[in-house]
Amino acid sequence: MGELRTTSRDASMDLTHSELLDVLFRRHYAALLRLAVVMVGSREAAEDAVQEAFAALHRNRRSLRDRGAAEAYLRSAVLNRCRSWVRRQATQRAARPLMLVRDHHQSAEDTIVDRDEAGSLVAVMRTLARRQREVLACRFVLEMSIAETAELLDISEGSVKAHTHRGLKALEQRMEVDR
């Protein structure tokens, strides 16, 4: 089956809606979950955000004019749900456990070390300004280009570059302080 992107519009038109959802889920769930975990710092809340995004895509399937845009719709939906969750948590001031998603299996010792390191990184990322955190998540978790990040977040490419620079600088300084 061909790559499902906006550039392969013909291939996505041949799929039924349930097949399209299945392909999108298999190809993008892990990356969307990583994005959500970085944004909210909670695996459970991240899973909810991604699941809700897929459910919304299913509910709104008839209003999606371009099936090739489904991937972008999912990224935006996950990001918006994460923003809402963060706003709700800010009002409640609740502490949440931090953990990153792994794509592969490893030894228990490696998992513990990686979880500690990932938890530290996610904890430091959560201290960044919202826009810096969003830009870094898009650029380095989802591996999106500057142009794709700008489009998703509805900001200019110059803003993406500035937030990336400032965010990385802040991460570097905060990680050095923790050592």
C-alpha cells in the first residue's frame, strides 16, 4: 500500500473510510502519542488526547473534504486537545507523572534509565513557554519541517525559528542547572 500523505491523494481516495482510519492509526499513533506526552507530561492524558482526535476524525469524516488532509487534521486535533488539558491542569495545579513512549522493547534496566532521562527532559520541557514547547515538540518529536510546523501552529516560519532557538537555549540552560 502506498504512503498516505497529501501527495498521494489518489491512493487515499481508493480506501474506504475505515481503511483510511486503520492506516492512519497504524502509521501515526506512536508519533502522535509522543507529541501528546511531551505536551501534557502524562501518558494517560496523552492517550486520551490521541484517542479523542481519532474519534473526532471518525465523527467528522463527511466534513473532511480532502482525505489527504486527515494526517494534518489529526496533528491539529491532538495539539488542541493537549492545549485544553494543560489549561485545565493549570487551574487545578495537579502534579502528573511523566513518561515518554517507547517504540521498541528493551531490557528492564535500560527502560528504567531511559524513563528517568525522558522524565527529566519532559519535566524540563514542561517549564518552557507554551509556544516554545509546541514548536520543539513539532520539530523534534514529530520531525516536522519549519514550514509544516508554522502551518500547524498557525505562525510564521520566522516565529518557528525564533521559538526553536529560544526553546533549545532554555532547555540547554535548565539541563545544565540540573546536572
